[in-house]
Amino acid sequence: MTLRLPPVYAVTDRSVSGVESHAAIVRRLAAVGVRCVQVREKSLPDGVLLREVEESARVGREAGAVVVVNDRVDIARIVGTGVHLGEDDLPAADAARLLPGGALVGVSTHDLAGARRAFADTAVSYAAFGPVFESGTKTLREARGLEALAAAAAEKTKPLVAIGGITAERLPAVLDAGADAAAMIGGLLAGGRIEENARAALDAARRRRPPSRIYLVGFMASGKTVVGKRVAERLGVPFVDLDTEFERMAGLTIRAFFESSGEAAFRQREAALLAGTAALPAAVVATGGGTYVAEANRRTIRGLGAAVFLDLPLPALLSRLSGKTDRPLFAGPEQAAKLFAERESFYRMDTIPVTLDGGETVEESADRVLIALDARSA
């Protein structure tokens, strides 16, 4: 089984979402990290649907997301995307002949026998199974339940997508039953709260297997503490701020410690605190602005987890630093610019860069960190 689908598989629906454009739905889903979307439409004129799928596919390519179209092999062929087929649609083998090589062909199944046929069909890329639960959009069949899903998963030879009544709360149980992904409509789109719902679903999947230790690195005022706290909350793991821990243990502010004992003594204690994070099986750690400059600290982080660089432009950093008096190494814009130039190359060594412009909300910044981590583990 070589194809890997992300755990959250979105299906667009204009009625459920209250959003008239499928491409707009795809754009909003992709912005928060959804990386597999099926465009599903039964009533739009062909020309309008074609434009919607073309734009959805473009958005998907830019985000690194898989986009398929429901039923319409003709539109999938024109756009160059994959297709998802129902039991009354064109057979998978015929669809595969019409589509570009490597295009995904998914099929819907509703019982173990159907799943077995899909697994045995060489033209099928993945099989969907359901409805698992009662669903507002899948009303023609009774819910199959988690036991039936698990029975299908036990025989899978290709990815299995659960569908039907799946919400963020039900997602862990669906994945635990053996599904590789969960197709979600109302669970993602209900009430037009697309970003809120999608974040909840994505985080439910992430919390099942969170990264071990994540170290946020970057210049002072890049947001390591506030963003790190939110990332930790969303992953359900502890958050550690090295500067806060230092001040708690030293009984002094970092500025006061610098003045009394010097930077060298501070760096020595900072390195010890960093090494101590090995005691945490999983955590998000906000490092100090100078932590990652030391080669020994970079080596420690490489051995313990992943370094994520919050990459903000200097003007945004200087704007945030304006008027700050609690940072021992900030003496003004010119000095900060010089220090930034000295450190920037270190921040880019063996890190996962997350580009920000300073105008993002904390939630949006957390989205970008989590998306970058998802991409690394994919």
C-alpha cells in the first residue's frame, strides 16, 4: 500500500457550508491544513462546475493538497485531477483509462463484499466505506457502525476512507478502527464555521500521534512563546518556555542575571535547561533568541526533536520590540538589526522554516507551524 492519504478528507457541499463557491471552500480548508478535498456537486451547470474544479485544483496544487472531483470523469480528465466514483458511476477501470496516469480513482463501498471488490480492483486507488454513522448527507443507507468498518479495515490492501456522520469527536474512534482517513462534510462545513471545524478535526488526528518534542527558534519578539503555547494546546502536550523556566529557577529576571553574572553564565544554564527537556516525552519548547546560535544547543535539539524557525521579516520584529525594556540584548533598532544579521543564518540550519509576515493572528501562526510539521511527517 504505497498511497498515503491524510487523516482528514474533506468533501465540499455548498448547501451545508452556506458558501456558494467550491473553490472558496477548498481555499479556506487548505489555509488551515486540510490536504485532501473532494469537490462534490450535483446541480451546477457543466461550465460553471468545470471552472470551480479548475480553480479548486489550482488552489490544491499551491497548497500541496490532493483534489478529486465526485462522479465526473469528464471534468477530471479536462482538469487533470482524480475522481471519486459511486456504485452507479463508470467502472474504475474505464475511468482510469480516461484519466492521466497516476490520477487517483476512489470508489464508494457500503459493505464488506464491496470493500473486498475495491481492494482487489487494480484500477482503484482507495476505497471509501460507509456510512459509518447516521448522516445528514448520506440518508439512503443505514449506518454500518465501527465494527463493520473494522472488518473492512482488517482486509484492506489499499487506503480505506471512512465516511458518514464523522465529526471531530468521532474521528479518533474511526481511525482506531483502522480507517486511514475520514471523509467529512457536515463535520467540517456545518454552519459555515469551516476553519473552526477543520482545526478541531485536524487537531483530533494530530493528538493521536503528536510529534515528540518541537523546539521553536527565532529572533526575539518572533512569537515563540505565544505561538508555542497555542501549538502545545492544540496538540495536547506540555509547553515549556526556556526563558520563563530560567527566571523561575534563578529567582531573577534574565536582564538582572545578565547584569550580575554575565551572558556566559546565562548561556551555560540555558544549555542545561535545554538538555533537561529530554525528560519530557512530548512538548513544545520556546527557546531564547540566542539559544540556537550555539552549536552544542543545535546538536541537543537535533537529538531530541524538531526545530521550527519562526521566520519574520526584520521590520515586523523591530515594530514588536519598540519600547521594550525587558530584553537584555535589545538596545535599539540598529543594534537589533546587527544582531539579527549575525543570527539569521543559524536559525536556518536544520530547521523547519515557517514564514510569517507579522500580521497573522496567533491561531493562523499556529496553523502554519502545524501544517509544516504535518508536511514533515507525511
